[in-house]
Amino acid sequence: MLTVLLILFPFISALIVFFTKGRLARNLALTFSVFEFIIALVAFVLFTHNPNLSILCFNHTWVQSLGISFSVSINGLSLLMILLTTFLVPLIILSSFNNLQELSSKFYGLILLMQMALVGVFAANDGFLFYVFWELALIPIYFICMLWGGENRAKITFKFFIYTLFGSLFMLVGLIYLYNHSGINGLKSWAIQDLYQAGRALNLDQQSAVFWLIFIAFAIKMPIFPFHTWQPNTYVNAPTQGTMLLAGIMLKMGTFGVIKWLLPIVPLALDKWGSTAIALSVIGIVYASCIAIAQKDFKRLIAYSSIAHVGLISAGILSANQQGVQGAIMQMLAHGVNVVGLFFIADILLRHTGTNEINKLGGIRNINPNFAVLFLIILLGSVALPLTNGFVGEFLLINGVYQFSPIAAAFAGLTVILGAVYMLRSYQQIMLGENKDSSFGVLASSEKLILVIICIVIIGLGVYPKPLNDIAEQASKDILINIK
């Protein structure tokens, strides 16, 4: 029942927030999101003591004639993704407190609704339920981007919506195909284990079709090359909180889906097509990194860097070995925290100086040295400096890709070098040198709090990653057992 509570609580909270006004709405949203994180921490403690507790599982027949169940549970992989979601949402809500315009209760209600859908995606053990939550997550972020986005939001948000909806339909076709091949004695089922068995019973050609149908949906959501074209403009034009939701959490739906729903279903197709998918991921790493180097807008630079990081995560997952999958899980956590920090820094720069153009910024360290230190810590986590959270996952990922192909690992490893180039160079131009804009003032208390919390997590998980890494290690082993 605890898993159900994690899904229902943000839904009920959203309904309450919708019917409040002014600052009360944002304060309630923040309070509710903190309580949700506390519930997730309780689940974490219970799971570490006994992963098989019945309170962490719930299974109730929904539509018996179609084999659909409301089946949710918490395992190692879903627990880490739920922890990431419930940790970031309060920070995302808090980041809106210094907006020049007071945001409406609808804005905060939509964020909580999206949190509900995201937790549902990570907890679902029924294929139909997974698809329902997958689609539900798209609706709140669509309205957040459409109502509070930039000048070109209508066209850009529509493209994002069509892209993701189009990919979701491919996934639905693949899941329906598996469903029609599932069950015993004519009793079909959407249960994840039944879909696993149905997929493994297919021949190579059938598995190949299912692989690409489902992979395309996940590849668009991540996104990886060449399904990435919706991402940069959407990230730049979305409101900062929308961008944080998209980059910090929502793209993890794609990587999570590949691990939990794709790899164990089509092992034969993975052997045949895995190298092709890895090649696309590696191309995306190099391509996005090179584009990031040429960017003049800091927010767009972060958007392209996200494509590069996710490309490495995808390559590690598709390598289908323990180091690759374990590293992917750890890097999903690190990337979520780091990218939210970077987009928040871009938001601070925009609000304090009126621009995100790198060439128009400079010398901010001379005005606010504390901000310069916090910015540097988050940046170093993003470039995977040892003793930061980004190093653990990236080291395991490159190791996993190397086991699959040394050549692929050599190109994938370029993300370390190229990432350092565009990140450190942008920091140098923005923070060092002569003052180009003396309007950058003192950070607000909420801004300092968010940056300090993120920096503590970056250093804490870099110095002592063991609690989460142990869970990621066991989760990767469980997935690989299903593949074999």
C-alpha cells in the first residue's frame, strides 16, 4: 500500500492546490512535495531492511476480461527513480519562488500531477498501466510549456507533443503484440512477467519488430540521435521549472523503460540490433558535444550536453552487462541532480542579468564569489570529476561499453573531454574576467538553499555512493538474470 500512497498522495495534493490561490498554492505545493519525499525515504528504509515487504507491493485486478491489473511495486530500480523524482520536485517548486511573475495554482497543480504520473511509470508492473502513466506524464508538461513557455512556445510545444505521442503509439503497438502472444490456455495478460515470457517465446524477426517499436518510443523520450530534434528548442523555450522536469526526471522514463521493459523482453533482438542502437547513442554523444561547444546561449548549451550524457547512458544500458546497466542507473541519478542545478543556474543568470548569452556575461565571480563556488561544484559534477556524483556512473558506463566494444568506448569516452571543454570554457567566460554587467546582485535565500542542497548531494554521492550503488548493483543483476 505504500507504493499506492506514493502515487495517490501527489494526485490528491494537486487537486487541493488547484482550488487554492496566490502564495498559499505554492506553499502548499512545496509542503506536499516534501511530504512525498519523506514517504519515499520511508520506502527506502523499509526496502533496505527487507526488499520483499508486502507493503511495497499492490496488485488488484482492474479489467479482468482483458487481463489488466493495477499492479505496482517497488524494486531497486524503481526505488531509485522514485527517490530521484521526489527529491527533485520540491527543489523545482522552490526554484519558482523568485519568479518575477507570481505563478498560478494551476502551475503547481500540474507539477504535482506530473509527479504522480512519473511515480506511476516507475512503479507499474502491468504493461497497460505503464502505458497509461506514460501518457499521463505528457499532459501536465504539455500545458506547463504551452501556458508558461517562451515566445515560440505554441509551435515548439506542439512539435514536442506530436513527437512523443507518435513514439508512444509505436510502443503501444509493440505492447499489444506482446499481449496477444501472452498467457496460457487463451488467458492473455499485461503482467510484466507474462510479457517477458511472451517476448522471449518470439522468433528473431518478431523480436526485432518489437524491439524497434518499443525502442523508438524510449529513444524519443531520452532523446538519442536522430530522435533528438524536438529537445533543444523545447528545453530553451519551456519555463525553467518545465525544463527541469523534462531534463531532470522525464527523460529518465526512456532510460528506465529500456532497462525494465525492453531488455528482458527481446534478448535475441538485443543481440542482433544492440550494436546499431549503441552506434546511434555514440553518434549522439559526439554530435551533441560538438554542437554544445559552438553554442552561445548557456541554456541551449546545457540542452545539448544533456543529449550527450543520455547517449552514454543509453550505450551503457544496451551493452547489457552489469557495469553498463549499473553505471546507467547511477548516472541517471547523477544527471538528474546535476542538470537541474545547471538549468537553475541558467535561470539565475537570466533573472539577474537579463540574458543567457555567454558573450554578454563575465566577471560575476568578482560580484558574487559564493555563487561562483556553487556554480563550479555543480559544473564539476557534470563533467564527472572524481569525488563528485557524476564520476561513479560515468566510470562504470565507459567500462561497460568497453566490454561490449573498445572502439565504441573510445568514442563514447570523448564525452569526458568534450564535456570539460564546453563546460569549463563557458564557466570561464561567464564567471571570470572583467565585469560586463554589474547588475548581478545577492542571491535570494531560496536560491542559495537550492544550490547548497544540490552541491551537498553532488559531493556526498561522490564521496560515499555505497548505499545507492549497492541497490543499483543488485538491480542490474536482477535485470540481467531476466535477459538470460
